[in-house]
Amino acid sequence: MSTATEQRVFLYAHFNLRALLETATQLRHTPCFCDPAQEPRSGSLNWAISLIFDDTVEWIFRSPRESPDALAETVAELLESEVATMKYVKLHSSIPVPEVFCHSSTGSNAIGIPFILMSIAPGFPLGNFSWDACPEGMISSRKSPPPLKKYHKEKVMRQLGAITAQLYNIRFKSLESLSEEHGEYRVAKCLSPQLIWHERDSLTIPRGPFQQNYEYYKSLLEAFLLHIKELPLRQHAFFAPIPELSQFQDFLSYQAAVGRWNDFVAIGSKIDNSRNRTDYCVAGHFLREMIPLICAPSSASSGFPLCHPDLSTSNIFVDHDFNITCIIDWAFASTVPISTLLATPGLPHPRDEVDPALAHIFRDSFTRSIFPGSDAELDSSLWDSSRWAWLFTRLTTLDGLQDYRYFMELYNSIITCLDIGDDEVRNEK
């Protein structure tokens, strides 16, 4: 019998492995095997193991991790919504997503835990490469992944533009997340991360479905303001943002700055004290006034597009030629205002800024996919609002590292836009 150390497959949860193998075997009519010594791969929300069939076909068994950031009920809803979304995307687009063979959002099954049994993503994660070169002076105990070449980044961003164009054409009548019941797809409350993550699913806020952009953005803001009042702010100090690596010439200088920042915020508990919370509340009231302008260019008449909110390098799989082979982790997908969908994906993480040249490639690919064989262009105001929506979302999610800078850019760009509009009105008079 295997010792406990050899059965690492049970690292995150105890489950009925025999029942799992029987389930997979019945679905494919082919015997399969699971190495109990394999260590599960894990992310912030899920862990996963591999099953190998006798004909070498591989499936993935994935289950939620226990998380302090979301209630068990929410995790079950996310699993159901993710399955429905992947099935719908596979039916209505050519976007490569895993195929779901079996799932359960509760532990009331023979296996004993919630799970998704699905096809393995072909290729390998883009995260196997470094999106940017290793900073000078950085010392790591691990071998640094090779940096991506410029033309590889451009190829990936071009494909993401085309994928976003397909999502742009998957429309629903309201802002919501998908669910499936007896083969019928239906809308459910919105499960976007801004309303769920960091314990926000415990807050009493509107969760949709929403009929207008304004209702959606207002709900994000309400979640933000209640978070400021009731939940931990973690590393967020409004007027003292965390130093960014890009601000320094070498890694050692960056490390020293982060050390000084940690010392600074520790004195007087500057993060969770009332003054910092008040600063965020004041910023939130300014954000409320900006919502109509962020909404202005979009229209609900043609419906709302589907969006994957976490297009990180760990969720994008590619082959050796950097063709995208699969997009995984659709748990928080929902329909969104067009301005939110059009924000250029930040890589390696959605919170990261995008090089302007890569943003141009993404936009050009999106436009060419929407208007094939034509010189037509998307309304430029939609691209402007997409940047505003990205800044607004980063702020209200408390997902970025530079809240004050995000706020000032959003505030100044909107004020500039209003000033230009006022000048045009005066000139017409």
C-alpha cells in the first residue's frame, strides 16, 4: 500500500479515486489510470490532476480549493457558470476552450467533492515564458523562464484581438453570467470578480442581471465603497501606492524601495486606518460622477458581449509556433459593457499595463476581424472609453498596485474630454 507521502494526489482534498476512475472509464469506454503520487497543479481557486487512458488520451479532473476569498455557495455558482460558459462558447464560436465531459458543483456525488472533468488544454501555458526580460540584479533560486521575443508577443496579441472580436459578437440582453439547466442556457446573477472576490460575495449589493451599463458600473462602485468600509484593504494605501519595478533601474533598488514602503505603511497602520479608508471613499464619490461618461459611447440596444476577465499568461495555452491552442479558466466570465470588453488584455496579468505598440496591434486585429475586407473603423470614442473602463475596473476591484495613479489618469482624461466638449459648444455658438 502507498504511504501518505506517495499519495500526493490528495493534497487538497480527500475524494473517492476509484469512483473517479470508474466515471471516466464509463464516459470513454476505455480504462484509465491516475498516478496517486502526482502533485496537483493549483491556482488561487482550483486544483487539478491528470487522468491517462489506455490509448494515451489525457483528461483533467479539477476541483475548487478552500478559499477565504469566496463563500462555498459562490464557488458552486462559479463552477456551474464556468461549465455553461465553456459549452456556450464552444457552440457559438471557434475560440478554443476545454470540452466538459462531466461536472458537479457539490460534493453530493460518488467522487465526494465538486469537480469538472474535461479535456486537457493542448500545448502549454504562455506563462512558461517571461513576458518581459528578467530585471537587472534579480536573483532567483529558480531558473528564470526564457523571455518572449517581440514578434511572439505581437502574434499573441493579434490572436487575442481576433478572439475578442468573436466574444464581441456573442451578445445577451442583459449584464449577467451564464447558467445551464437541462440543456437550456439561462441568465443568472453577475459573477464578475469585482462583485465576488476578496470576500465581496458576503456584501449586500445589487448583483444583476443588469439592464444598463450604468447599473453595472454603479454596482461595481457600491461593492468598492462597501469593501472600503467593511473589509481588509490588504496592500492598498491610496496616497502611498506600492513601488513598481518599472520605476527603477535595477531590481535591488526596487527591493529597497519596497522595504521602505513596508516600513512606512506599518507605522500607524496606514492601510487599515480611518484616514486611508476616507481617502478611498472620497475617490469613490468622484468615481460615481464619472460613470455616465464611461457609459456614454455604448448602447444596450444590440445587447452586451461576453468577456473573459482573466486573460493572463497562465490561462492562455499556445503551441511551439505561439498559436493560441486553448483559453481556460472561464469561472468569472460574464457579459459586460462594450467599453470593458475592448480594454486591451494586460499581460502577464490583467492588472499589468500594455505596451502602446501591442495595444495598437490588438485594436487593429479586433477591427479587421469585425470588419473583414473593409476599411471601416470602430468609433474612436469606444477606444477612449475602454481605457477609462480599465482604470475604473482596476480601482473598484482593488486589483492593481497604483490606485492613486489610476485615479488621477482617469480624472484628468475625463476632465480634458469635458473641456474639449465645452470648447466645441462655445465655438458652435
